[in-house]
Amino acid sequence: MSKPAMRILASLALLIAIFTLNPGEPPQEAVAEHWVSVKLAGGLEAPASLEERGYRQLPVPEGTTPEAYSAWLEGQPGILRASPDGLVIAAASPNDTYYHAQELYLGPLGVSAAWNITNDAEEIVVAVLDTGIDTRHRDLVRNLWQNPADADNDGVDDDNNGCIDDRYGCRFLNVTPRRMAECGYTSSTPTGAIRDDNGTIENLGSHGTAVAGIIGARGNNHVGITGMAWRVSLMTLKVLDCGPNGDAPTGEMSNVARAIDYARRMGADIINISFASGPGDPNADIPELREAIEDALNEGLIIVAAAGNYGARGVGFPAAYAQYPNVIGVGASDPTSDNGWAPYSSYGGGVDLAAPGTGIVGTIRSDLLTPPYGYLGPGTSSAAPLVTGAFALAMARNPGLPMQEYIAILEESASPATPAEHGGNWAGAGMVNVGAALELIPMTLSGQALREWVRPPAGTPIQALINGVECGSTKTAVAEGKSLYSLRIAGEKEIAGCGAPGREVEIKIGTLWTENLLPWGSSNENLLFENYELNGLESLPESVVVQEMGHGWSIAAHLGPTLPLPEAAEAFPEGWTAISIWDPKAGGGGGDFLLYVPEAPDAAQTLTKLSQYDAFWIYGDSGAVSNPKPERPAGREVTLTAGWNAIVYTGEAQAVAEALTSIEGLYDQVFRYNSATGLWSSYLPDSAPQLNDFGGLYPYQVYWIRMNQSGTLVME
């Protein structure tokens, strides 16, 4: 046996001794929450395998940490080095049974990167205008929007929204003799009968169910396929009939308009329309449809519409409404041909984005096929819901952006599309890339801005910084007696060094920093902060409390131990000539100043010591008193008498009303003195907030409180 091999065996013997089994125990695999990586002395040199070079993995024993165990191992004979074995995290991929069949067309759309950021759009309502949805489908049932106000199936429009029993949505279809005979419809009245009836066992159809699954089949549930959004709220609006005798399902544009109107009124965020009229069909361009789209535009509702499957210049309605910025026309690519133009996809004005439309796997009606999944026929009907799902994830990441910004982000982040031989516009801004889009979503904050708990003037600057990089700025505006702000904070892909998971945002109001760092949202945490109060504060002392002195009389807090004078004043600036403390009980109960003058005889001194947390006046030249920051006493109590009391505050930095809760109603003024400037500032509890000079109390500072009657201040 070679010497290197012998050295390896000797080193292994040490490791075996460390983890030896008790007598009689059977050998077993090591199981541990954490592991360390070690390299043994005496291993072979490269290009031998890592094992031959001495690398091993060891489980970390319970009761210790990977770091501590690695440090201990490095001190053992035969161990060259040891370090914690870092975890790697796979890019988010769902465990759905048929996801492997989806990767060809979903992968180029950046879904893995997107799902690492956001895969849950449960609060986003997507209205699916189509043939209906199979409400019993196992991959859709938990993602269905519901209207609890009219879910009792009693034949009455309980919520007076114009649709009867619309638990999952509403059907808008006119009854014709053919629909009555072959689809079984008996009324044109809008009703909640929205179950997908498109298709037969011989001709599966399931158009609406398939579209819904592309948007939001339940992801990562060990079942079937995954939608672009793993969690989403799918509102079902049936505007296409059953497709009698295998014909393409049809509907009326006026009912499409009514469905758009219903979606708007019932709170949808996005509308998906996976159908189109014939190119330039004048009968499809009706006033009702235009008015419904305009209403949706006014409320920021995005409408994603298929361009059509005519394979020629000319986009069908509603996608053809290029004059409405909220209508996003979608062309189709062929992922089996490098995502070039799919020859069936209509092109021309009105196409804004593209997505794969060939080889798409979808959800099929569960009463027609087991398991209820299959490949769908090629078409822009499948491309549009991929874009809709991307919009849903973008909204979930930050639901507070204006409609125009979502659209701009998806278009800016789109991947370049290969030009088609016909030279026409088939892809608009390009192929949707949801991963890149989510990296562009900003953080937004809005609410009231304060500076030391007091309203700052209009125009006060607010900055957001990450590691010193300015990532957003704004100014305050005064409205209804409050100083309001709206702040947009860019992500890393917009400004280098800005927002990304793991980074923290610092916010400054004027020259004062807010107290708390704001972490950039990690996976499935949205970046919207509404009614978020910002409060700029003085920097709190870390280890040393420095109190500035002015020329003449200054006020300070004695933070050291209780000591006699002059010993208690040894750390004070040189040249001081007097120290005085207000005693509210002196002077026969009316209060008086106690005085210590170094040059005076002892018998003349009325002040002989400084106790910890005494508030005192000192007369001298400019300078500073510095003390190690003491541990703040929890729940310190101070008895206050009627009249003026000087206290050293030792509670948390907080608004005056909160800091003085224990004496609420017992005081009418709080004063603060700035020794450096010689100016007083005041707080009156019954005044309008903007009239007070300050609005909060800081630890280790001196405040004067005028009491109406005696009370006990408890400082938490």
C-alpha cells in the first residue's frame, strides 16, 4: 500500500473514532441538519478525484454549530482545514407532474428567476373572458375567484350587480335557436352558469379551462401542470358558447363589452381575452366595446388580448385597439423554432408583446379526459394568457404601481424577437421575460412624513439609500394638516447597487435618518408599503452620550453614578463655576434651585451631590460632557409634583404622548432647552401637532414637565 494511501487511512481512523457507534449498534447512514466539509492531510494531488485528494463531508453533532465544529476540527491532527458546508438552493421549479413538458416554452420566459422572486399572485384578480372554466378541475378549483355576496344559488341577484348567482363569475351570451338546441341555453339573462361546456370526448375543446390553466393552474401541488402564477384569483366570465358540433366557440362583442364592465365593477386587475374578431372587421368595432375599454382604462385595468390566428397583416379586435394603452395585443412565437414568428399569428399595428403559442400544455375539462391535461392546438389564444400571468406576477410583487408602469416594465424587459420574413410587427416590444420584469419592479412607500414626530414643512426632501447609493427621492407635500410623501425606490436592474433581496433601505428626511432599516422584500413579499409613517430622528447614542454645552448656563443629565460634589463633576469641561438643580419640593414646597459653587464654603452649599439621572444646570464655557451610555433602567419611575419638574428621560425614543402615557391628563406643558443655542422649545399636548416645536422624547435628554397635579411617570 502506498504511503499517501496509508496517511489517508490514518486520518480516516481519527474521523471514525469521532463518530464511533456504541457497542452493539448497527451501522447506519449519518443524519444531521448541518454538515461541514474537511480536507484530510496526506491526500493525493490533482488531477486525482476530490475524494482521493482528501475531501470529506461530516455531519455536525447536535448541540454545536457548523462554525464551532469546523474550528474544533481544524485543531485536530490529520485535518488540513474544515469549513461549514454551505447550502445551495435550486432555482424555483414546481413539482407538478407534467412541468417537464412545459419547460421548453416557459424556460425562455425567465420563469425560474421570476418564481424565485414571486410565484404567488393570490390577491390579483384575473378575469378570464372565454368559454367558462371547469370549476371542478383539481388544478384550478383552489385558484377560483368567488363572490360571497351572491353564492347561494337561490335564483336571485342578491348583490344587485346585474348577474344572478354569480358565485364564480357571470355568463354573458344571447340565446339563439342553435345554442338552445345544442348548448342547452334557455335564457339570455346574465347568470352564474359559467362552467366550461366547450368540447366533447371526441373533440376535447375546453378552450376557457385551458386558458385559465396557462394563467393560473395551481403550482407546486404535485398535480398536473403549473400556471404562470402558482396562486392567483381567476374570475370566470363566459362570453363564448359551447362550440356546437365541434365548431369554434362564438359570442357577441356587445357581451364582451358587458363582461369587461362586470370585471371592472367587481374588482378585476387584469382581463384576458384569448379570442379575436376577423382582421379589421368593422362589425366588431362597436361603441359599447370602446366605452367599456375606456372605463377600464380610467380605472387602470389592463386588458390582454390575442392578436388572432389569421397569419396575415391585420390584428383582430379587441387587440386592434392600439389607441387604448391598456389593451395589450399579443402575438405568438414557435418555441420549436427558436421562438421565431409562428406562421399562424396575425401581425401589424396593435401587437405589443409576444409569447409562445405552440406546444403549450393545458388543463382540459375533467369530465372529458383523465388525467385532465393535454397539448393544446397552436394559437395566440395560448400566448395571451402567458402574458397575462406575467402581469399578474408583476402586480403581486408590487400591487401599488400605476397601470402604465406595469406595461412599461414588461415591454422594457422583453427579450428581442427575431424579425419575421414578412417584415411586419408580430412581437411588439419583444418576447415577454417575466424574470427580467420582476427584477425591475420598484419598491413604493407612501404615507405621512414626520421629523422628530412633528410635521416638516412642504418641500422637505426625502431620500432612499442602499449602501450609500441613492435609489429614490421625493419631497413632502402638505394636505389636510399632514405632511405626505410618495417615494419610489429602484431595484438593482434599474440602478446598480439598489434594491435586491438581502439589501436594506435607509431613509432620510431632511438631515435626519429614520430609525428602522427597511429590508427589500424576499420571495413572495410584495414591495408596496401604504400608510407607512416615516419619522426622522436624531442619531441615538451607541456607546457614549455626548452633551453639548454653551457659554453661560447649560442643562445636562448626570449619567454617572451618584457621587458627592465636586467629585461628580470631574469629567465636566474645565472652567465651570456653578452647578444648580431644581428641587420642586424646596422653598417651602413651591420649588427652588439648589446650588453648588466650588469657591463657596461648605456651609453655603445647598447642593452637595449629583445622583444618577439628575437634571442639572452648569455655568461655564462651551464644551461637552461625555459619559459611557448607561444601561437604560426598565420601567424607571419618577414622582412628579404639581408645578415644574426637570427629568432625565430614560425610556424608548417615542412620541411625547406615548412616552408620557402614565401621566396622561396630568401635565399641560413640556419644555426642552438647547444648551448650544440657548433656545427653548415647547410641546403643548392640546395644540395642533404642527404648532409644537417638537413631538417626541429621546433617551438621556432633559425635559421640563409642568404638572397640574402630582403623578408618577413610568418610563418604558
